Amino acid sequence: PGAAAEVTLTAGQRKACQQVLRKALEGGNPIKMDQLVPECKTEIGERNLTETHVQEMIREIEGVEEARGLWMATKTGNPKLDEYRPVVIKLMRERFSVTRDELVAEFVQALGSCPLTDVQIRTLMRQYCLRDTSNSGKFNFKGEL
């Protein structure tokens, strides 16, 4: 087998792929790159599209960040929660896990207060964390360190 074919995307293909990426990220849930590449390949009909191509395109989208091998939008159209997303993403880069109280303390330290309801805090935690099964009250961040 020879080397992989060089892929040059048209402006239309790049735009279509970026629309797929925005749609995949709009709900706020972090997504692995290996989930995004097949969606872009299907949308633009380019089977030789690589993870490198998709990473280039996703980096061009404003308000998208990577942490722990996951890609996520910093803004989802929910202003109440969007203000707190950068704090959670920062913690994802620094820690393996967090308790609800630690998360609230980080919100207060970073933003001066945390007027979020319990439901809103749980929503953010569900998007970025998995409950630690040891019953320690900790939530492990999704992704890999």
C-alpha cells in the first residue's frame, strides 16, 4: 500500500466540515476527535480526511477549546451556564476530579459569586464529569490527562 493521498479541501468543503463541527459541539458536551472525523468525512465525501485536517478546522472556530483530549464549545447559547464553562474547562486541565463544593468555590473565586441553581450546577457537572463510583462525592472529569 502506498502513502495516503494528499487532501486539499475546497473552501466549500472546509465550510461544510466546520458546520458539522459546530453542530456537534453546540450542546456543550465534550467530544473526542475520533467521533468528529467520521462525521466530517461523511458530510464532505472525502474519505482521506484525517484527524489533522479536522483539528486545523476546529481550531479556526471561535469559542472551541480542547482539554483532556476532548473538544468543547465555550459558548452554547445559554448565557447563564456559558459564563461558567471556562472555569470548568480550566479545572479539567488542572485536576482529575472535583466535588460539587469545590466547583462552586472555584466559580466564586473566578467570578465573584455563584448564583447558579443546583440544577444548573448539576447540568454543568453532567456535561464535563462522571460520578466517581467510590461514593466519595467526587466527580471525575471526562477525557484523559
